[in-house]
Amino acid sequence: MRISRVLYIAFVLLIGTVARVSAQTNYVAAVHGILDLRSKPINDKIELTGNWLFYWNQLLSPSDTDVIKDRLLVEFPFKWNGYTWRGKKLPAFGYGTYRLKVLLPQKHGVLKLAMPDVYSAYRLYINSKLSSSNGKVTTSEKGFEAHWEYHAIDLPNSDTINITLQISNFIHSKGGIGKPIFIGPADRIDLARHRAEGIDLMLTGCLMMGGLFFLGLYLLGSRDKAILLFALFSMVYSYRIIGTDNYVLHTLLPDINWYITARLEYMSLFLGIGLFGLYTLYLYPADVNSRVVNVINGISFSFTLMTLFSPALIFTQLVNPFLVVMLFCLVYIPYVYSKAWRNNRPGSVYALMSAFALMSVFGISLFHYWALIPPLQLVSFFGYIAFFFLQSLVLAHRVSFVLKKAKAEAEQGLKVKSEFLSTMSHEIRTPLNSVIGMSHLLLRNEPRKDQIEHLDVMLFSANNLLAIVNDVLDYNKIEAGKITFEHIEMDLAAIARNVVGGLQTAAHDKGIALRLDFDKKLKHKLLGDPTRLSQVISNLVHNAIKFTPSGEVVLGMEVKEQTDTTATLMVFVKDTGIGIPRGKQKLIFERFTQADSSISRSFGGTGLGLAISKKILELQDSSLQLISEEGVGSIFYFIQTFEKGDDIPEAVNVNVKQDAADKLLDGISILLVDDNPMNVLVAQTYLKRWGATTDVATNGQEALDKLDTSKHRLVLMDLQMPVMDGYESTKKMRLNGVNIPIIALTANLPKDVEDEAYNTGFDDIVMKPFLPDELHSKVLHYVFKQEHA
């Protein structure tokens, strides 16, 4: 019992200290309706307490004459219900006026008045000006409207402030005002309110998110009712934070109906206690007296139903009798948890600690309700956080579906990752489409020989970048071994020259030499995947250039062995760079890893290139090897066997004009639908070169409006567009009886969209960036296929 005694003592000391500090707080009280602050510097908030003038059943304006016989001197804040005047107790329903004169120093800063909620509507006049109001103040129930909301009012720059406060109540069991009014420097008033709102909003968010979290655990895992009840308790009780005391919710939603908020305020208290009692019963059933819990629940749920269906005058009187239930729970729940702790129940030590945290919070709330201490929001905030955190630890012992939860989170993560990669793939391919398309256009415009070399390098680099983007954005396919490889003829010498040409500028900028050492014994083309091979070699050369501050980088290809049908080559990249320590040479092949954490700051990069290259080679039954000496340089190499193809031909100009084919589309009208101007420019230029005329639409709806089946012979439709995408537009075209061919233009991989595209009604798919010859052949195919149909 040592822990429980220590916690009890800590709780009593906390409450006692807080009460003592509160009782010792100095303040200036009003006397006979006048509060003299002329001798007191106004550096902080000042509570407007003391004797106020009160006029029962009178709504006096600031200009009305003071009738002494009709006024009372009341201790402010003052609730009139139950107050005895002239031998009679005042009812809750009624109205009245409060007055106070505040004398201020002649020189003071910018001041504000903090006006809390009242029971249940008010009008506040500062001097002769109506400065604030809540609800509608009336002298009868007719037209009366209640509203609770905090207001901060700027005070005039005067040494005398006359406050006239009109309050009426025809709905609540209390009438008047129960909270103090403050004046103080504007910045202090605003800071105090912002701090209070921030604490309430943060705590509400914590409770709501915690409740939703545990509700998710219950729905997705084992059907543990304790978890469900705690989730419901957290969400229900969160309303008491945001919908009571400071009434932050009323500030956020000023037009919210008072009847709704009042019922929710009381129901959150009654229902919250009932749910927590049930939660405790299911948490430690062997340590709880079920009859006691049933009595608590019966009272709590009965009061909840009364709040739901009875008028406000009735249910607002239920708090005082319910305080007995709350006080009993403050004692009984720690007793249950201490008993569970003695019996070594799972998580009981955390439950016991949380019980005392809850006792602290409820104790502060009760003392504040009885106006014995200030609200102490910060202390309550940490008390609530401690309580819910410790209860989370309790429930963690009961969670029996960790693997199911991890699986669900992993599946959700994969979904988000897939969506991200798909989006990034589309966004990156779009500008690449323009680069590759314009490069092809320039190559077909009879460039000079030196321009051809530059354009070849640019086109090669763009295509290589596209291939790299595809692999990086879909790295999970490489890891899973799902990446596919082509088996076509490739000119290894041309690949090597293009790699060196594409990276020559980067080497030149660093002042290092980049050269090619190609074994002339290789006379044949080889069968393999030129894109993957070029990606690996580019990664290695680029990596060497990046980590070589001076000297040279050599790309070498050496024939190790060859027969009539195969050739075994060693491809190596040698540099005079910084080298790699022996102990870290294996580490650099891990993804997102470099030999030294300072390297990324010095040279940049993510460390992904070598990992991708290593996996690509492993999937082709090869391996990436390293020979390195720190401070001298490195050699990355791999050995791979290829089947031989045809002999390597002499270099020819592949940029031949195709005049015969250029005008095959002469007189053909095509509807081009794409929202990217550069894509439209590239496609339009090619179609125009081939003799076609084009109409352009920038979204699916515009395409529907512009489509003319008597004119257009083909539709080129982008899939992702604003307003209406290509899928929806094509679907509507087919429903409208449009039978002309529709070709999808997409930056996604064909396998990712082909099922949906064909089911929607597309005839074919062209992937962006598109090759001119591919687009040309498909356009010709469908135009003339339709003509001969």
C-alpha cells in the first residue's frame, strides 16, 4: 500500500497548497458600487469583486437615475436565485441590473475587460455605449434567448469607467452571474484567453483522437469491451473540455443552439461517469463490486435521459445531487485500482496512478465549482494528460492483436506509397515528355552535325533519366524482383559513348577528365536490356564523378571471354577519388547510405544509386564488386555474359527525313485533349508535320462540347485532367454513341491503367513521353482502320 499512501498524500498536499495560495491572493474590492484603482498600478488582470449595485426586476440603462430604495449591495459575482430580499427568496427566472464605477489612474495603458458567460443573457454598457451582449435580454419569457460566450471588450481611454450590466434569465435554474469580470492590460487579457483556449483545444483534440484510436483498436482487433468503453468515455468527456467553463466551442460556433449545447454539457458529465464506471467493471471485474457500479450507472444513465428529455429548468438542477456520486467515485475508483494492484492484475499499477491523476483533476474542478480556487487549467491539463496516458498503458496490456494492427498499418502505408509513386510518376513524366518530344522535333529539322551530337546526348540523357525515374519511384518492384528485362540487340559501344557524352559536362565542371576505354575485340552487338545497362553504368560513372575532386574517371569495357555465341565482359569504372575505408565498403551498397555521414553534406545525393545498380545486376545473375583504397580511389566493376547479336554496323545518320510518310494524314482532323500546354505543343507539331489538323480541348467536358463526329476522325485523350478526366469523358462519348477511335495518353505505366482504360472504351494507349514513330504508327493504324471498316 506504499504507492497508494504516497499518491494520496501528494493529492492532498496539491489541493491544500492550491487552496492556500488562492486564499492568499491579494485583490482590491469594490465598496458601495465603486472600485478605486487609482493608487494601484494595472500591470495584470484585476478581478472586479466587492460590492456592486444590483437592481432586481429592473433593466436600467446607463442614463437612468439611481433609485436608492430599489437597489441592493451584493457581493459580486452574484447569482440571485435563492437570495432573500424583503422577506422573500428570489426565483431563478427574472432580470436585473448590475452597476459599478471603476476609478482608474489618469495614465494607464490600453485596457480590456474580460466578460464571461452569465445565466443566461446579458447586455453590457461601458459608460453610455453598448459594448457587448449575449443572447436576447427581455423582461419576460417572450423573445428571450440564452447564449453563453466569452467576450473581451476594449475600454475607453478614460480615468472613470461606468459599467452597467443587464442580465435576464427565463430558462436556467440559476440566474445572474457566477464568474468574475476582469480588467487588465489588453495583452494580458488576450494572452490569458488564448492560453485558456489553446489548453482546451489541445486537450479536446487529445481526448478525441485518443478515443478514436481506441475505437479503432476495438473495431479492427479483439472485441474487448473495456477498450470500447474507454474510447466512448474519452470522446464523450472531450465535450466537457471544449463545451464548458471557457465555452471555447461557443466561440468557434457562435450561432450554435443553446438548448443543444446545454444538454450536451450536462450529458457529458452524467454519461461520462457512467461509462467510466462500466469501463472499470470490464477492466477488473474480479475486483469491482458490480452492485455498486450498477447503482452508479443507474443514476448516471437516468440523469442522462432526464437531461435529454426534460426542460432546462429541471436538468440544470441535477448537478448538485450528482456531486455526491462524483465524490463517491473519487474514493471508490482508487480503491478498486489499489485492490487490483494488490492482486497483481495486468497494468494495475498504471491504473492506480491514473486514478490519483483523475482525483486531482476532479478535485480541482469541484473546488473551482465551489469558488474556492481558480480554474488552474495548466495543472488540470497535465492531470488529464497523465490520466489518459496511464490508461493507455493499462489498455496496452490488453491488446492482443499487435500483429493485426501492424498488418493494417503496413497495408495503409503501402497504399499511400503507391498513390504517392503514381502521382510523382505522372508529375515527373509530364515535363520529360516535353523535353523528349522537343528533342525529336529538333532532330527532324535538319540540324548541323555538331547540333546532332548535342541533341543525341540530350535525348539519350532524357531517356535515361526517364528510366531512372521509373525505377526509383517504383523501388519496391526492384526489391521484390518484379522488374522486367528486355532481351534485344544493343550496341554496347554506343551506350558507353552516350554515357560518357552525357556526363562529360559534369566532369568538365569539376575539372576532372572523363574518358572511355573500350575493348576493340568486341565486334558484335549483344542481347540484353540497353535501358537497364545504361542505367547501371550511368549510376557508376555519375557516382565516380561526384566523389572525385581531381584526377580522372575511366569507363572501361574489357572482353574477358567470348565464343561464337556469347561474350563475357567486365565493365568497370575507375576513379582517383576519395576512396572508401575497408570497414565501410559493404555499407555503401545499402539504400540511402553513404560511407560517412559527412559525405552527403559535402557531395550531396541520397545513396540510392548504388543500391539500385546492385539489385539490377543481381536480378541478371551478376554482382557489383568494389576495389578501393582510402585516399587513392575506387574501382566498381561487374562481369556479365551476353549472347551475341549482329555485327556492329558503321555509324550512319539515323535522323532520316520521312517525307513520304509525313503527309499521310493530310486532310485528317484530330481532337487533341490535354491540359498541359507543352504536351499540346509537342503533339500538335508532330500531327501538323504529318498533315493532320487538330482541335484542342483542355479537359474532358470541353472535349465533349467540341467533338464533331462528322469532322474528327480520331481523339487523343489525356487521362488526368481537371473538371472532367479522360475516363469520364470517354465513357460519356461511348454512351452517346461515338464510335471513332479514342487513344489514351498517359504518364502512368500502361499496366497500371490498361484494364480501366479498355473497360471505359479506349481503343489503345500511348505512354508519355511518347516516341514520335509510335504515335505516328498508332494514329495511322486507327485512322485508316476506321476508313476501311
